[in-house]
Amino acid sequence: MNNDDPERGIAWARGGLIFGVAASIAGNVANAALTVSPIHVSLRIPGAIFWPLALFLSIEIWVRNRHRIGRLAVIGRILLFTVSVPTFITSYLNLQAFMVKAGEPGAASITGPLAIDGLLLGCTIMLLAATRATSPSLLPAPAVISDEEVEEILSRWAEENASVPMPPLASFEAPVVENLSLLPDAPVSPAAPRAPRASRNPENHEKVVLALLAGEEKATAARENGLGVSTVYRFSKVLNILRANPAAEIDVRKENVPPALVEFMRSKVRVP
């Protein structure tokens, strides 16, 4: 038997809670029935049931909403505190009076009620602590990436790998060799120099600008010149600003456009 099973611990705490509530209500009702009073016992029993239930509900609400913050939450805790303390004292006095009537010794009549209501409160707190620790809603939320960020990441990846050709699927099919000793030794050759990226080639940038001025679609211009779609959109934005005002000031850092390309755009849209 696994004594560290959290489900078993929750079951024991729930059983102790039910037992504590039942014992507290039974003691309060028994004291009301045995007490001599001009008020009929049928009217005193509902009040005897009220104190243990009010104590249980006030602590239950308090613990279940302990994560609430703000002014209203503070006021609510204060009001619940004014309920739980008097109900605990009243239930304790009723249980103590019942034990005195039952002829229990003085020490037992003083500490016995603490054991009954303490079991109720302790099981309530342990049960809620266990369920809170195992609740999946308290796990940290996963990071959420917006659609714009995903598009930007994919665009940058496409820009950086635009000059790398994708090998055909057939090239991934390796031949099966039964005897590995028959494989020839692979010649060692120096790595070929990497081709310059198309996205960093000024000629490609200027070709995209000319294509945009000619009315070509942004996606088509990007594909034909090996640029990312987001890059072409940035170029198009600056180009539209300069079309409206060729003398407009362009923040190249903010727009992420090369200064030389801005001047090239300005020369193309300026009326001679």
C-alpha cells in the first residue's frame, strides 16, 4: 500500500471532515435537548445545528477564496472572521456543557470540544490544501505566441534560407548494403563556400522596389527575388510614404530598411 498516495490522503481528509461535522452537530443537539429552558426543544435544536454548520461554511469559503485580492476580498475576510470566531466559541461552549452534563472530568470537558471542532477545521484546511496542490488550473500557463510573431519567425527563417536549395525527396533514400565492408571510402573535400543571401543583396532589394513600382504583387515580387514577404511589406510601406511625399523623413531603424534603398526609392518617386 502506498501511504503517499494523494488521492488516499484526500479521501481520509474528506472522511474526517464528515465525521467532525457530524460529531459537532450531534454534541450541540444533545446539549440543547438536555438543557432545561422555557424555550421548547424543537426551537433550540435548529440553533444548535446552525453553529457547527456556520463554522464549517465560514472556514470553507475563507480557504477556497484565499487567492482573492483587493479591497472587497479584505472586507469579506474580516466579515467571515467575525462569523467563524463566535460560532467556534458558541459550539465549544455547547459541547463543553454537554460533556459536563454527561459527567466527564473537568479536563476532558475543557479539551474534548477542542478535539471535535479542531478535527472539523483541520480536515477542511487539509482537504482544500490537497485539492489545490493537485489542481491543474494552478500550473503555469504555457507561453502564447501571436500569429504575427509566428509569421515573422517563419519569414526570417525563409530569408536566411532562401539561397539553400531543397534536395529532392529521392535523395533521402539511402541504398541498403548487406556487407558494410563493401562501402567505398568517402573522399574528403573542402566545404564549398556559402552563397550570399539574397535578402542581403542590394540588387535584389532594388529589383523588388522596381517591381512594386510596376504594380507587381508583393508575394510575387518576394518569391521572384528570394526575399521574405514581411521584408517586401516593409519596403512597400516606405515606398508608399515616399510616393506621397518624396521629401519625407524615414526612420531606417524603425522601418528596418537600408538607408541606401531609401535613397533609391526616393530617386525613383521624385518627379524630375
